[in-house]
Amino acid sequence: MKKSLILGAALVPLLLAVSAPAAVAGPVTGTVSDSSGTRTLQGADVTIVQLGLRATVGADGRYRFGDVPAGTYTLRVRFAGAREETREVVVPATGDVAVDFVLSPLASMTGDVDDVLVIGQRANFLSAITRQRNADTVQTVLTRDAIGQFPDQNVAEALRRAPGINVLNDQGEGRFVSVRGLDPNLNSASINGNRVLATGGDERAVALDVIPSELIESIEIKKSLTPDMDGDTIGGSIDIATTSSLDRRRNLYTASIEGSYNDQNEKTSPKGSFDFVHKFSDRFGIAGGASYYNREFATDNVEMDGWEEDGGNVYAEDLEYRDYDVTRERYGATLTLDYRPNDATQLYLRGLYSKFDDTELRTRLSFGFDEPTSTTADSATFDSADGRIRVERDLKDRREVQSVRTVSAGGRTDMGAWRFNYDVAYSEADQTEDGSIDPVVFRRDFEEAGELGVTIDYSDLRRPGYLVNFGEANLLRASDYEFDALERTTDEDARDREFSAKFDAAYDMFVGSNSVELKFGAKARQREKRLSFVFDIYDGYDGDFTLADVPGSQTYGLAVIDPLPGLTQIRDFFATNRALFERNDLDSDFASNAESYTADEDIYAGYAQARFETGTLRVIGGVRVEHTETELNGSRLDLVEEGATRDGVVLDEDSLFITPVQYDRSYTDALPSLNIRYTAAPDLIARFGAFRSVVRPSFGQQAPRFLIEENEDGERSGEFGNPDLDPYKAWNFDATLEYYLAPEAVIQGGLFYKSIEDYIVAAEFEDGVFNGIAYDEAVIPVNGEEATVFGVELSYGQALTFLPGPFDGLLVNLNYTYTDAEGEVLGRTVPLPTSSEHTFNAVLGYEKGPVSLRAAGAYRSGYLDELGGDADSDRYVKSHFQVDLSAKYRVTPNVQLFGELVNANDATYTAFQRGPGRDRLLQYEEYSWTGKFGVRLNF
């Protein structure tokens, strides 16, 4: 019943508009810019007072009302922090009317009044709240200012400041974004309205650290959808926009040179960027930029696994000390050509390229224990006389190169009451590895009395220590550690390509004194996803090869982990003696084919939408229909042990059987939506949004990769992709109230609720049959039962210009989100993975004269990271609070010095299992702080 009412309500504006007559009138257009002549004021609100009609200024600085009835009207323009401007206009029965506005700062604004609207922290804030205020949907906006300054230097890090955003880190750096506590795979990300693809082989989630923030003009996080938007979002739609030459009033050239110092490895890394806007005329311009960053940093890591009980105490069978030295190189460039051949048409050609070169050197000391000799509440003692102690010392040398590229061409044409938008685009993302060593392992097993005794201290959850009771010389003798295996990723080729084309048409008309816009359109997306691997696994060496032949040294700070293999020594030894390494063909072929698959996904969509607006009410409703066709290709791999029977024949050696498989599928989804914006008072806005959305399973979950291992007794264990997975489907509801208590202030609160059907989880099964394959135990992704998400969002932001000097330069921004997200999984109720119950962000800024200061804190409570076989083996992540500081000083109008301190409070990462008895460490990482310093030039 509830869903039928929403569908009916969504179609009311459409039915009303179709049945209404059109009025004879003429269009009113114009531009809005700041008084410094630097840029346009996107998001400014333009109102025809007598009719109560509103238009929002676009990125090109232009606004447009469709056919307006002939008469005399007052045009009013508002932008946060600017003086309100009005103009009287006479609209004739035929012909266009053009009215341009130039806005100046309020008298209360401090600093350089010529640029306070467009440059600095306050400019970012004013632009964001203006665009949010006038938006059709529930959304949050982050912008950079007129000289290219973005609040943060990483796109994922910038999003951390927005309400309801939880950033998932990789090596201490923001990478994936969770919106309102949902899995990053449930978000969508676009650049200039076209989909950003995933660089990884299995996921849909976009790693946003691949994209340098220097190339970005703005980011919009849209939390409710309209029919003209892609419907594949449950968390949020993240739309990234690059710079256009038409949103500037004059040429701009900026450059930044920076160094960053990481306290963990005591190294300094270079960074540089260049941006420009060049206008050849008011109708033709070019904009673009380039960025380079070569960051070197280190991470100290501890991991534990295999937790068992002994007499009421717990111990871990596996303990690893990991030392990471990481180099991440980012290259990026954008280029946009804008051309307006006449006042009615605007054309563009846009391109973005970003490359992320991630080289990770990891050395590791690993202990593998059998039964302990004794245990206490905080320790466990192991003796080689009572059980084997396996010690491994290894090195991983992985270089992963990811790149993202998009190119699009299109435009907009206005023809009287009609407005047409059109766009064709090509997007591509890839990830490659070429010769990564992952890893090379040297091993010694201690199995005799007197060889080794070790006590592990668990009293500090995050930093377990080890004490050698006896046999220290044996533990440290490098020549006793023999070569065990070298796993080499000889070639990884993950490629994701999409071609899209879309067309939208809108018609403006009047119903009495009310404005109605009819809009319809279509879009086609054709996507190809490919993942192929070549693994070479060497588990033998023709000769003597020990750790003593390739000695290295540690840079690790949490424990003594020497002796270790050295990177240069390993590379040289392998290059010189490669012919002596013995390849395990069976394991290599299994690993290579296990990961590989191809997927073709075509989505064809059409929609109809109506927008109805009175003086205080704006209603947007309609329906979108998306048809999905998929073709999936993979392999069934049977790895059968020697002595097992296959087709009636007893095998005399381990054997691998590979069978290609293919699955085709299609389905259609109807996605109604309704968005209401009501101005209850001049500074009080209420919003309601309801929409249906669908998110398709990740490619890794649905790829037909069927892996079976069968032992000589015929027992079969499997790991399967599931091509029959249904997509996530959700009903989403939002209700918000925004109060603009001052020209430079907003306080808002909102509720959201999501009901998600067919939530996908990986589950463990026993004694069954899957796609005709019998198994004794298997891990299979399946559609779960319904999951629900309920939450509250609160935020407050204000420029405190009413305070006496010098405190009138203060700026405060606070937001808090509460999320209760849970679902039924195999008979138990669990919080949804990556869902933090509490998220809080605080920013305190100060800007006056040449000085700009900012302190930012981001907190998220702990969350469930991964589901285990039962509650005791679920993986949780501890709460996280990080403080970042920045300071800028303008030496001249064209030169600014800056410094930043990232992770000033040395926040760490901890993953663990909950009891029984005590929390059990799974992973701990620390990164220390990074200091950044540099100079920015603009002219």
C-alpha cells in the first residue's frame, strides 16, 4: 500500500501538467557574478517576486525562466553573504529579456571586500550553503574557491567533512566513502555527470584517492534522487565536477609547489599542481590543470588470527609483525573546452585522466603456533617440545598501477519554452600489475625440545609483544631459514569500460500562476568488465637458497623482526637465478584461472518527470525505468587430489580440470520518486524525498567463478560466485528542515529511513548442491532478508561576523549523524558492514586579512567490518578520531604560503573480534603524522 501511494503521488505533477493548457509568454534569462569580476555565482537564487517563481544559477553563471507571461515584474537575486539585488523587468508578449546581476558582499563581511564572496574558507562555505539551499533534493555540496583552493587535498578526505560520511582508510589515507553507514558499493560516483568506474577487478566501489582534488571544482553528495538521475544509488550519489571556463569572468592561472614530511619514515615528498582558465572571448574558453604527487610514507602493522581457547584463556595461532614502506605517485590532468555559438546553445568537450602508481614494500615476521604449553588471561607460552613453532620471514614487493579516464561531449540548447540537454561519454578504469612479488617466503619449523620457547603478551590489545624464553640464537640465524615459496603476479589486467549516451528534453509552461516543467529523456550505458591474471608460483629451488643469501634490515618500530630479506637483494637474486626456481604448474594454473572473468552489462533507461512550483512549494515527481542485460563468463575449476576418483578413474596425481561457463540474464526495474521542497518561512525550508532505487551486485559476487577442491576421500569444499544474485532494491525516505538563521548561517536536521530488499552477504553452507555442483562445505554470496537503515542528521554552520574584532573572522561548521543499520543474516540480526552508529565532524576556521587558519576533527564510532561464520568471529573496527590542522598566509594578493598537519593526534586503526572473555586483535596500524608546507601562486 505504501509503495503504491508513493508511485501515485510521484505521478500527480505529471498528470496535472499534461492536462493543463499552455500560456503565451517569453523567456527571461541572464547571468549572476561577483563584484570583483572573478567568477560567476553558481547556486544563486533568482526569483520573479510577483509569480513566486525561482531559478537557480548554473555552473556557467546563467539562469533562465521559460515562457513568462507578458507583464512587469521584479527580479530578486540572493546569494549567501551577498547584498540582495532587485531589478524591474518588462516582459513583452514576444521576444527574450536578458538581465545580468553583479553581487557585492554584505557590509558585515571582513577582509578584502572585492573577493570575500569567492576566495577563501568563507567563500567555500557561502557557495556550499547557497547551492544546498536552492537544490531540488537533499544534498551536501563541497566547493573550491575562485583561485582553485579546495578544503582538503584528497577527494575522499574532503568528503569526510560532510554529514553522514564515513571514509574508509587504506594505509591511513582515505580511499572509499561510506554514505550513511552503507557499503561503498552502494554509492555511485560520477565525473561531470558520467559514471566513474572502479579500478579494482571485483568491486563497483570507486577508490576516490585515485583522483587529485586539485582537478576538482565541486563535489555534490545527493542523498535523494529524481527520475532524471541514474537509479543505482542507495547510499548517495557523489557527483564530481571539473572546472569550466564559463564559470569564470576573467582568465586565471594558479600554481602550487609543496613538500610533505612523514614522521613515520622521516622522508619528504614533492607535490605540484597547475590550473588555468583562459577565455578567448565571452563565448569560447578553455580550462584545465595538471597535478603530480610522489608521496613516501610508512605503516607499522600487527595482525593476529586463529584465536582459540585454552582453559578459559584465549591465544592466537598466528601472529604477524608487518613493516610497510609505501610510495604512491599520482598524476592527473583535466581539459575542458567550452563554446557558446549563440545565447541559446552551449557546447562542451571535457576530459580527465588520473593515474595512481602504488608501490608497496612489505617485510614480515610471522609466528605459527600449535598447542600452548601454558596460558594466562594476558599471555600464552609456546615450547617447541610441546608443538611445532613455525617462523616465516618474507618480503612483498607489489606495484599496482591504477588509472581513470573519462571524456564527454555534449551541450544544451534552449528553444523558446523547450530546453534540450545531450551528452555522449566514454569512461575507462584499469588496474595492472607486472611482475609483483607477493611474497617470497623463508621458513624454519622449530619442532625439537630446546630449540625455541616464546611467550606472547596480549595485555595491550593493540601491541602484542613476544619474549624469547630460550633459543634466541636459533631464531635469529638467517642461514637456517630456507626458501619456501615465491608467488609472482606476472600479469594482472583489470579493465572496466563504459560508453554512454543520453538525451533530455524539458518544456516550461504555466498552469494559472504556477510554473510547470515537463521533462523526459533516455540513456544507454554499455559496460565491459574484464579481469585476467597470470600467477607464477615457485615452491622449489634447484640448489641452496636461504635468507642469508639476501639479507636486509628492518625499519619497523613495534618489535624486533630482523633478520629480513632485502628488496634489492631479492630482485637481483631472482633475475640472476630465475632458471633455478621451480614453478608449481598446478597451483599456478589454479590461481591464474580462479580470479579471471569477463562481464558485459548494458543498461537502457527512460524516464518521465514533472516539476510543479508555486511561490512556496516545489514538487518533482515521476518514474524512471531501467532495463539491465548481463552476460557473464568465467570458469569452473576442480582441483582434485591424488587418489580421488574422477569419472570412474582413480587419479595418480593432483589434477586440475577447467570448464568454461557462461550465464545470461536480464531484468527491468521501475523506479518512482517524489521530492518536495516547501518554504515554510523566508528562511525556513522543509524537504521530503521518497524514491525507489536499485544497485546491481558487484561483479566479483556474480561472476561465475566456481572453485572446488576435492581430497582423496571425495570431500569437496567450494567457493562460488553467484550469477543468479538479485540486485539490491530499496525504498528510501528523507525529511529535513533547514533554518537559515543569518545570511551566513544554517542549522538543519533530518531523518532518513531505508528499507533494503535482497541485501547480499557471503554465507557458509554445508552438504548441498549449487548450480549442479555438490559440496560438503562452501562459501557463496546470497541474497539475504530485508535490511533497514534509520538515521538522524544534524548540522550547524556559521560565519561569526557578528562578533567583535578580531573574533569576527571565526567560522564554525559542525555535523552529527546517527545511523541504526541492521539486517537479518542466516538467522541472526547484525549491524550492516561499515555502518558506524555515530559520525561527528567539527571544523573551526579563522579568516581575517592575510591569515587563514583551520582545525578539523573527524570522528566515527566502531563498526562491523566483515561477517564471520558466527558472532565470535565477526570482524569489528574500533572508533577513530583524527585531527587535521592548516594555516595559510597571503604574502601578496598573488602569493600565499601554507602549511598543514595531517593526523596531528596520531590516530591509529584497530580491527578485532569480540570475546568471549576479551577483545581479540585482528589488525593494528599506526602511521604517525604528516606535515605539508608550500606556496600557492595565482595570477
